[in-house]
Amino acid sequence: MRRPFIACAVLLAACSEYDINSKDDNPVTFEDDTAVECPPQIPDCNETDDTEEPVDTQDTQEETCEEYYHPAETLALSEECYVEVQTGTFTPVVEWRKSTWSVDPSSNNIMMMPAVASLNDDNGDGNIDENDIPDIIVITYGGQGTLRAVSGDGSGELWNVSNAGLQGQGAVAVGDIDNDGIVEIVAPTSSAIKAYENDGTLKWTSAPLNGLIYGTSDAPAISDMDGDGDPEIIMGAAILYNDGTLRGRGSAGIGSSTNVGTTSFAVDLDNDGTQEVVVGNALYEPDGTTIWQNGEQDGYVAVADFDNDGEGEIVVTGNGAVRLQDTNGSVIWRANLTSSSGSYVGPPTVADFDGDGEPEIGVAGRSTYSVFETNGALLWERPTQDASSGNTGSSVFDFEGDGVAEAVYADETRLWVFAGPDGTVKLESTEHSNATWTEYPVVADVDADGVAEIVVPNTNYSGHTGFYVFGDADGSWREGRRIWNQHAYHITNVNDDGTIPTSADINWLRYNNFRSGDLTAGTGGTWPDLVVSLDHVCEVFCDDGRLMIWARVGNQGHVDVDPGVQVSLYAETPDGRRPMATQNYPLALPSGEMSESFLFEVSGLEEWDIRDLTVTVDGGNNAPNDGDLYECFEDNNEDRLGRMPCL
């Protein structure tokens, strides 16, 4: 039989407190004849029968602590880890329109990305969260920029804010910036940022940000950059505290092409625990300090992992081209857009368009929508019409649930939906018009009916104003999130209830997309699911501060797991969980298999006040970013002994 392997790596925090030793071939024999105090249930425990055969203590100990071994065995599969793909239909219709308003009726054009979040308590449970009907937040313009909120089910206006001096074409970002459990809205003026409560009440106005933003079509973003629980607001090269005061200012790019607008945002690009501000030609610390500046032209930005190294690479678009930059700013490749020159190119979208497991880039130009492969090669392009600006954005969603994404794009006269693999036109709707800047349609479940809708902004370029909500006539589209909170949307930047994560999951480690609503695209509906078992503890050598613990790991999911999953042993103490040892299981974990037993042997525990033992796999139940492996269940990655050892 295969022998169990010995834990040979320990967590750094515990290395100085104990040693991990190999098992003794000749265990210590205990010869203490002192009578022990008998428990009540065994009052005569010290009485002996002289005629009784003597007990061979050495043999008993050897038998008790001999290897406790289980071979690998079959494990029942979890049905929840395999989801039969239910392919829906694609029959889009306009479900409802919002083209007129009761306040400032002449302000009815929308040249910004509509935001989606819950602003009021629709279900009467006392909370404003993802269980309420979402609302759509826009800035309209005509004579002025007016901030508006409309119920996502089309039932009516919530509120309107006039005469606020907002950018008529500026985007908004929505999120709980003050930790009161309710979202706020941040919106740009030509020189500053204003924050509004969920009911439209002005919260604060920042100091002037001249030189740090573009002044037209600027798009703010919200992130807790340093994990202190207080989110920052990023716009252009400006970094603001959540009270609107300036925290830092970048000295290079602002996340803008040479045309209009800014698209900067913050992510933990290098996985060091602190988020950085991403612009087209530089990277900034939370205080605005430049980490690097590569001398390239600034541009619109997105981030994903294109080389499978666990870190983010930066997609930059501008000047009729798209380029990919490494984490350190070095350029990996460049590609040109057909019939686009000068400043004509829109903000990039990233998704697995063709279902090959690799990210591709979608970008709009003056006369085409193009998708580029991971290596920069052109995958496909389709003719469109956007000569007025050539820098509109786009979004991505897998509407039918077939594991392949569709590109959603609105040009001057059409709403387009293109099939991800080859660009086949799945929708060409004339129920749309826009003079275009950096806006794009968003995909979310705006009416809480369990399926996604498309929200498309319009200007009176050819007869359409306000926004239109498209849905599926058969109600078969995949369920979308009930939130799409900012232009630089990337799923993990905001929680479902609108709160901002203190330590955001790294989006590319799980979803590897950007400006996409796909939560499971390309997975095929199958997932692994790791479990762990603490099988046996040998306590014979407790007086020597030694324990031997046998454990096993298994995979009850439907996808095999590669070798190297991390298994760790912890002591539960009055001061909290204390690391004891860790090791990487060296074999693959096939679907439906429980591993053979393996051994943790630890020593130097004489002074440890151990109340229980816990063994974890893939970081346990509360691992940052849910561990290294995306599983269908993340709350079954621990097992406890359930008692105090060495009693």
C-alpha cells in the first residue's frame, strides 16, 4: 500500500514555536505507579488483581499509535456541483420605456451608462438591499444635467435632482460609501464630484479636481483600496476619501483616450493586499504616488489575467488601437482597429467570448465592433456605425445559459447583440439612437423577475430618448445580478446589497472578465467541491507535547482537482485559532474520490492550551477570495475533532 506522507512544511507564524518531527520508532514507556484520582463512574479504578497478567505498556502504546491508515475510496458526488445547462431562447423585446419625466422634461437625453442598484425598501422588511426591486440611476441632459432615479420595474420615478451642475454626459457610481448599509450615488461636475444619499439628498461636494479629470464623460469608481472599511472614490487621477476630501493625486494618466472621459478604477493588480489605481500609462498607490509610468499614451482601461499568472494585465484602448500591458507596465502586444484612427476607439470589454477558457477583448471603433484573441490576433469584427465619436463602450452576458457569452453594443442607430465565437448578429434593433460618447448598455435583473434585462441609453439622434429596457419574450434568459454600479464594473467590486467589499475578491481569479455580467460563463455547469476529514488523533505522547493526526481530503464535485491543494492543521485556543502545520497534498483529487490517509505529526506543544483541533483544505471556510480553487460550495472546507485533546 502507499504510505502516508509526513507534513514537512509549517505555517511561518508557527515555525518558531514548535518542531515537526518524524515518528519515533521506539516510543517512550510510561512507568509512573502513582495512583490517580478515580472518576465517580469508576470508583475502584486503582484496585488491581494480583493474579491478573501484567499489561505490556510498550506494546499498548505501539498498537495505539501505529499508523491509522485508510486507502483512497469512492466519495458520493454532490448533485449541486453539476448543473444541467438549460439553454434558453433569444427573443428580445422592449419591455418598457422611460422617455419623459415630470421634472425638467426637456432634459431627456442620456449619454452615460445607466447604473442599477436598490435605493428604497420595496418589500417592507426594513432593509434596502438585493431583496428589493432594483432602481435605475441616470443623468439626463437637455438644458442641464439632471440626476434621476426610476424603479426598475417601470412603476415610476423615485426622485429627480435639478440644477446641480452635473456633467450632462457624466457617469455615476453607486455604493455604500459611509457604511450605513444603504448605497450613495457619486456623480461628476465639470470640475468636482458630488455625493448624494439614496433619496437624492446632497451629501457632500469635493474640492475642485481641475487637472485630474477630463471634465466631460468622466466615470467615477468606488473601492476600499486599503481595506480599512472606508471606501475611496476614484475619478481620473483623483483619489478621494469617503467624505469627499482629496487623499491623493496621480501625476501621469487619467484613464482617458485623447477624446473624452475617464475610466480609471482601483484593483489589487499584483495581489499584495492593497489596491492600486489603474490608468492607461501608469499605476498609482492609494495616496497617488506613482508606482510606475511607462511613457505610453493614456487610454481607457480594463483588467484581466491574460497569461494565467494570477496577476492582472491591463488592456488600454485609444488612438485607434488596443494594447495589453503587463502588471509592471511593459507592453505585451498591440493591435489596430479597422477604419479607426486618431482618438476613435471605445472602452474595452473582457470576456471568454468563444468558450475556449481564455479571455478575449471586445472594443468598438468608428465603423466596426472587434474582438481580439488573448494574444492580440483578431478573432472577428462586424460593421457598425459610430462616426460621431467612435468611443462607445459595450458589455457582455450569456443570455441563453449555453456557456458562451454575447457582446452587447449600442452604436448611433442600432442596439446590437453579437454571438461571442464568431460575431453572428443575434439582435439588430432600431429601437435605439444615440450621438454617443463613452456610454454602453448594462445587463441586470432590473425588475427582480429572475431573468436579466438590457438597459439601453438613448439620445434624440434619430428619434429615441431616455432609456429602454429590453427583455426576453419567453422569459428564458439567465438570471442577472440586481446591481451594475459603475462604468468600470467587474462583478467583485461591489456586493449584491451595494456595500463595498473591505477586501474585494480578485475578479480575474474567479470570473476573469470586465464590464461583463457573466457569473458562470464557460464553466459548463460543473464544479469541483473539496471536503476534508480529521480521522484520528493519537494522544499517547501528550505528556511529551506530541500529537499525531491523520486526515484525508476528497472531491465530491464533478471536476478533477490538480495536485497541490493545501491542507492545514490548527489548534483552537482561548486566544483564537493557532496554526500548527500545513502541507500540499501531492496527488490529484479525481471527481468522486476521498484520498488516502496522511499524517500530521507535531511536537513542542507542552504549553499550548489546545481546546480543539481543526483541519482545513484550500484555506478553510473563510478563506480570502474563497481560496485558490473555485468550488460549488465554499463552506465545507473544514473538519473539527470536536473535543479537547490530551484530557
